[in-house]
Amino acid sequence: MATRTESVRYWRAFINVALMLADAAMYIIAGATVLVLRDEAYAFYSPRMFFTMDLSVYLIMCAIFWVWSLRTVGVYHRHIMGDGYQLNMLLIKAMVVCWVIQCALNFFFGFELTLLSLTLAVFCGWALTVIERLIARYFITRSREKGSYAYATVLVGSPEGIGRMLKFLNQRRQLNYRPVAVCPVRLHPESGLIRPVSDPDRLHELNQQIMHNWGRALPVLQYDDHELAEHIVQVGGQTVMVCDVIARYSENYNTFSVRMESLGLEMAMLASAADTGNHEIQVRSIQGTTIITQRLAQYTLTAMALKRAFDIVISSLAIILSSIITIPVAIAIKATDGGPVFYTQTRIGLRGKPFKMYKFRSMVVNADELKKKLAEETGQTDRFIFKMKNDPRITPVGHFIRRFSIDELPQFLNVFKGDMSAVGPRPPLPEEYARYNQVYATRMLVKPGITGPWQVSGRSDLSAEESEALDVAYVQNWSVLGDIVFLFRTVGAVLSHKGAY
């Protein structure tokens, strides 16, 4: 048992060392290539410190700064190594940090290296690292599907909750949680404290849930206030995942989590998409009273003004640069059936305010009249986002412009006007907005966007629940840097045509 425990605890260190070496190698290759091509591959003399630094030493030092920058922004955190979106954002942050460090380094020593060469070296190092990390992520996620490179996890909750969580983890192995044991618990009806499940029928039901949702038997641990944490460590557990029963922020959760965390175990639980995921939280103690304050930093006046400026710049460039495409498309649409070039539709925007959204018309003139009938035929009457393959309402030109998302280009006019943002949840129809529940309605606390989370994460291939959760999460996690990443990912999604119909 001890050998197995040691092996599951040290695989992350091995992977991180390998990734650090690979990241450093990418930077050295990029730096050497840039300096050779720009004829600056020579030893650097420092007139201030009176020494000469060999090119290889300089590149190794810069690579160390690159790895340090990656570590500073959190790239080597254990929950980031196999992630996509978070990793891309952090790589961009690291590129900026590294560029600043290298500028300061060259200024301090007085090296004769042009700013353009330095900038190109940092940028190319970032680009090669992105490619390297894509390859690494592919192997890591493939290994996780087979059960490797995942954190040994003990599930705590009711038999029903454990069963649901096992099914969820079985479908999403990229979340890197590998169940190694379960611990069924209940709340005592009178004291409200956590107690073990001892009913033989419920334990039998639990074993059935395990076999049905995970496919193989798992050890069942008996809950004990004082010894459960030790038992979890003994079975090699690294993470304790609370499925249900133990309510977050309750006294039960507070004492339970302290017992687990005091032995180095990590707590995990699924939360609502609208949960406090990206809040700045401060804890203050005033005269024996503890006050917890929280806020979302991206909703300050400065951040909002920056996002608006970003939208104006992006929309202006898009309108000008896309004219080479939009003008021929407009002519083709008009020539097809003589109908209008643009399709305007009332959509719901920021905080429930309606506006007119522009699109190139890709459907027949009476498309809205046919939508209700098609929704009934395809069983989508209760779905917020109506999508179907081989939609008979789409014209021949419409198929082409939808395939490459050209029909969305006129919406940059909405962005320029301020009705929409370049990035955000898609704007719903009034009848869709009227059916939003309390959680899903929070997606309207930001301006709707041309592209957004679900468009770059599978688009129409996503289930309703998945696309809705992505939109709600964006409200709490957006940033201008994140929006830039979404725009780059949108290009990839459009070129791949994945989920576009």
C-alpha cells in the first residue's frame, strides 16, 4: 500500500519537471532561431558590468526566466496541466511577464539586443510553448481516459449522491479524479450531525450504484469523526469529494474539511455555474466579529471601460477588413431570391433590455413562421437554443455563410453601437428569455456577444445543459485577456467547422 501511495503522489512532480524542461527547450529554440535570422547571434557585452555573456548562457538564462514566469502565473498548478482554456490564458500572461523581465534585464546590463529581436524571441517562445502544450495535453488527456495521471479520490455522500457522482466522473475523466473508495454518510435527524450509513439495504444499493456507474467495485469506508482522514490516506487518497449531504459553509462542512485538510487532503465538490468562482474574497476581524466581503473585479468602472474600448477597436477593424467578404455576400444574397440582405431580429441584451440584432439573411423569408413547427417536430420546444442539422429553412447561400459564420459579421455593427460585445453569451429571443430560470438568467448581466463560451467549446454539438453552464460561468470569469483568447479560439472553431450547422 505504501508503494502505491508514493507512486500516486509523485507522478505530478515528474510531469511538471518534464514540462519545465520542454518549456525551456521551446524558448531556447525560439530565441536561437530569431537571433540567427536577425543576425544578432553573438556574445553579449555588458558595458556597465564589464563582462561578456556567451549566447548559449544568455539563452539558458532567458529560458529560466520563461519557466519562472510560467510558474509565477500558475501554469504548473496541478489542475492546469491538462486544461485548455485556463492554460492558454496563463501562457499569455506569462509571455507578458517574461517580456517585462527580459526588457529590464537587457536595460540593466546594457546588452546590444534590439527591442524587436527581444520581442520576437519572447513571442516565438510563447508560440512554440503553446504547440508543445497542445501535444502534452493530448497525451495527458488520453492517459486520463485510461485512469492514469488522475488524483485518487474518495467520494463522501449519500448512496444516491455517490452514484450520481460516479456516473459524472466516468463521463468526464478529463477532470482528473479517479475514485479509489467511497464513504456513505447521512445527517442525524435530531442532532443534524454527520453519521455513517449502516442500513444493509442502503449499503447494498450503494454497491449496485458503484457497479452500474463505475463498472467495478470500490472499497466502502466507514465514517468516523476522528479516523476517516487517516483511512483515506491509507487507501492512497489525495482528494475528498463531497457529493451531497454535507452542505457547504455549514458547521458540518467546516469541521469535516479541517479534519481532511490537516492531513494534506484536498477538498472538492461540484458547484453551481453561478457559484462564487472568481470572486475577490477578503476576511476581516473587527472586535471579535468576522466579516467576509467579496466582489468581481472585472465589474469595476476601469475594467468595463477597457472592455468597451476593446469592443470598439475590434468592431471597427472587423467592419473595415471584412468588407472584402461582406460586399460579395450581400450581392449573392440579394441575387438568390430578391429578399432583403440583412435579417433584423429583436433580441434581449444587457439586463433584459431588447435591441435589434443584424445578421446576413441565411434563411427563407418566412423562417420565423416555420420555426415553431420544426421545434415541435424535433422536440426542442423547451430548449433555449434552437438548433438542428439539415434545417430546411436555410438557403443555398445561407449554408455557405453559416458554415464559415459569415452570417454573423453584420453583428459587429451592434458591437460598435454598444448593443453587444465581441465576446459574451449569445443574445436570446424574447420568448427564450422569458423561460430562463433564476440561475440561467444571470447570463444577461453581461452584454451578449458575437462569439462566446459555447461557440468555441463544441458549438451546436453541446447539450443544452452544457452550453447553458458555459454561458453562466462566463459572467463570473470574463476578462479582456480571456476575450482575446476566445477570439483566437473562435477562428479555430470556424476553420474546423465543428458543431456548425
